Amino acid sequence: MQESELSRVLSIQISCPHCKRQSQHIVGYLIKQRQTGCPACIKPIDLTGEPWRSFLDRFDTALKELQPLYAAVD
């Protein structure tokens, strides 16, 4: 997977399943990872379940499609 510039600058909020706090995470990082950490409680957030993988795969596809348009808007 080639990382797009958009994947490095866009972030999304994730709710921690442990402490329920929300935190911002860079999309490109999440796409490549199997888990991320909650900055509040330091516990891992699992990204391997079907809902997460499906969401991140679709997000990755959309970013790849948008990248040429983004690059053209110099």
C-alpha cells in the first residue's frame, strides 16, 4: 500500500473501549496498524475486528481515489 499525503494529514476520533474517552488518531497510521493505544488510559485499542478493518480498508480506497484531486488543487 502506498501511503497518500491525505492519509498522513487526516485524523479521526476513536472512542476507547476501556475508558470511553475519545482521542484523535492519524488515518494513515491506523490503516497500517493492528492496534493503537489510548492516550488517556494507555490500554490498547484493537483494530483487527471486522468493523474496523472494513472501515479502514474503505477509507484507504477513498483516500487513494481523492489523492490525485487533492494534489491538483495546489
